[in-house]
Amino acid sequence: MVDSKKILGIDPGLGRTGWGVIEARGLDLTPIAFGCLTTPANTPLGARLLELEGDIVALLERQQPDVVAIEQLLF
């Protein structure tokens, strides 16, 4: 029997942070949920970061992943 892992992937961004959750069982990958966290452009930086933190904590509590992968920012 192959163990399964719930994986949360995050594509970070200040205005839009994409996320997706998959279940990996061996080589089989099953999509579970996905979405986008957003913050308003006219909001001060500190408030935007605080909002993202709260949204990510809620996402972690709701999805309860075994592993989290975060994409590296490219500029």
C-alpha cells in the first residue's frame, strides 16, 4: 500500500497569490482544491502582508497539508 501526501503549492505575489492542493499517492496526482488570494493595490504594504498572512494561515488550517512548496519569485 502506498502512503498518500497532501501537498499545498503556493505561487507568491503581493497582489495575487495563487495556490493549489493535490493528493499524491505514488505517481498518481489528484487535484483537491485551488484558488487565488488577493490584496487591494491601494492598501499600505504592512496591511497587505498582514492580510496575506491571515489568509495563508486559514488556508493551512482548512486544507491541513502534509507538505508545502513555495515557488521562487523571479524578477
